Amino acid sequence: MVGDEFLPDKSFTPLLVFVNSRSGPQQGHLLTTQLRGLLNPIQIWDLADGGPEEILESFSVFTRLRILVCGGDGTVSWIVGTIDKMKLQRWPPIAILPLGTGNDLARIHGWGGGYNNESLIKILLQVSEGYVSWLDRWEMTIENRKGKIKNVKSFLNYLSVGADAQAALQVHMLRESRPQLFFSRIVNKAWYGLFGAEDIIKATSISLPNDITLIADGVEVPLPADSQGIIMLNIDSYTGGVPLWSMGHNAFDSESNGDGLLDIVSVRGTFHLGQIRVGLSTAQKLCQCREATIIIKRKVSVQIDGEPWRQNVCILKIRRKKKAAIMLHRSADESNGVEMEMANLLDWATPHLIDGKVHEVLMKEFSRRIESKTRQRRVQSKDNLMTHLKRAINNAGNHSDQSTSGSSGGATGIGF
């Protein structure tokens, strides 16, 4: 079997690229053509031509294999699920070139919110310099009242119940019946906004605190009386980059993609979500937990990673999967490749100085610390932006008051 001995140098990092040509407004087809011009065509696989299993099996013989997924969060989940089912000896780390609508996985790993025809050569270089990051995976079991399992679903980003899931369901139904109406990220998000506005009027989830019971780590968590949605977050990026947890109200520990915890927040409906998106409000933090149960007492809307449905009376049990996904995080431009050098150093030390378990522990801790620093910079940047905006609004208001005062004074003088 051909493997690492096929490579000119053992330090080489083979790359396998999956492209979902159905993602994005015609971007997938163009990307496939461009990438085949830059790389060996056998390294590029268009998922429209078939599933990823066979090509993954062929490339898994390379111990330093990296994967680039060109698509949305759903495509990334597809590849992650396939790797998990194949039970490969080594999990190849995954980078993302975002082509979807929300692209939250790409955002949280530093790859941005969407591909805008940037240099592919530069992106390929960034993939080669990216560092490994762990991403928890979660499983939701749907049981009836007698405890019989009816269905099992997995998610990477979030699970939500209530108003936002209802809006997502409306969009999903329209997309299924009229796919020609969804041709760009901006238009897609506009549909979410439209159906969210409709739900503000209908208030379909106003009785949510009576319709569900939330249990976290065996303890019932009381829901706010005005709650119209609860959202369980694995990553701090929701529906296109909204950091619900780090910007939320109430003090809890900061989140990490690989800390084994779900971060649970409450929102007061789709209008509240819109306020959070533009920085005018925050989500209410409820708790962090390692496992959760939602008892659904009345039919409600549920969604996981953008897949919505109407759920009848049941019990949802959410547990973390044993094996985390291994992702590639883009190195910060100002780091000068320090993250990559650290990863290379640990690779060099294995197995001569440290064993595989020590290597994994050190890489996880290194990844956690870098992730924490990156998150702090992101939150600080948004705080600074909001501070500047508020200052500008206040200054404009003061200037308006002064102008009004001056005009009033002038009018009085003329009167006298």
C-alpha cells in the first residue's frame, strides 16, 4: 500500500480538499476548477460526484494528512461524521473555506464568515500553517415517555428550542419549496429576518417556560418567565457570528470548544435576538453543564445546527460524544507562525521524548490557551467598536441639543 514512503520528505503535509459545489452562489463549481489548477486533481473531490468515504480511505494512509472542506457548516458536519464512522487510526485535522450562510464553525476557527474570492494560494498556505484545535461533539437522543429511543441526532454548533427554531423552520420550508429564492448569503439572512419578524407578531413560543422543563447535570433549571427560546451552545458563534455566551448577561466561566461543557442561554424571542446581533442587548446565561435533558410537554420547534423540525411530546437527552473532532485553527496574522512552530516542536518530540498521550494533553492545553487569547481579542474588539458607536451617538445627541438650544436662544432674542 502506498503511504508516507511515497512522499519526497516525511515532513510534507498531504492535503485532501472536499468541495460542496452546491454551497454558495456558484462558488463551488468555480473553486473546484481553480483548485484543480493549483493542486493535483486527485486531491480535489467534489461531493456532488459522491460521498467522501472512498477518497478518505485512500488518503488516510498518510499520517500527516490535512483536510480542507469548502462548504458550509453542514458540509463540515458531514465530513466529521464520516471520519467518526470510519474509525480511522488517526483523525486528520480539518480546515474550512466557508461557502455557506452562517459559517459559524469557520468563524470560530479563524477562517472567516464567507469566501470572497481571496487568493487561494494564500488560503492554502494558511491551511499548511494552521494549528490543531479540539471540538467537542454532542449527541441528542429523542425518547418517548416510556423511555424508548425514537431517534438519535448529532450536532457540533448548537441545539435550540423555541422562537429561533420556529423562524428557522419557516425558512427551511420555503427553501424546500422555492430554492430559487435562496441565491446569496445576504438574501438568505434576509429571509431569516423576515420570518423572525413574523414570529414577533405571532409570539408562537410565548408559553415556552410552561411547555418544557430543562434539567442540567441532574438539576432542574428554572426558565425566566419571559423566555421564548433556550439555546445550548457548543461554540460561541450563533447564526452567523453572534457571540451569545461571551457577550451574555450574568457571570460564568468562559467557554471553550473542547471543555466538555454546553453553555445554555435564554432569549426573549426573535426581536431580542436581533437586538443581540447589533449589540443593543445580551442573552441571559442560564448554566453550563456536561449533560442535559429537555422534557417537552407540548409540541414545539427544535433545531440542531440549522436543521429545524416540529417536535411532539418527548424527552431530549443531550450527551457529549467520547471522541472530539480535530480541527485546524488559522494562525493569527500577528503571531508570525508561532502556533505552527509549537505544533511542529511537539511532533518532533514524539515519540523520542514524549509519548502520544502526553503529546495530546499538551496540544489540547496549548489549543485552549490560544483559543482563550483569540476570544479575548475578539470580545475586546467588539467592546471597543460598541464604545466608539455609543460615544459617537452621544456626541451627535449633545451637538443636536446644543444646536437646538442655540436656535431657541436666537429666537428668544429676536422676540425681545
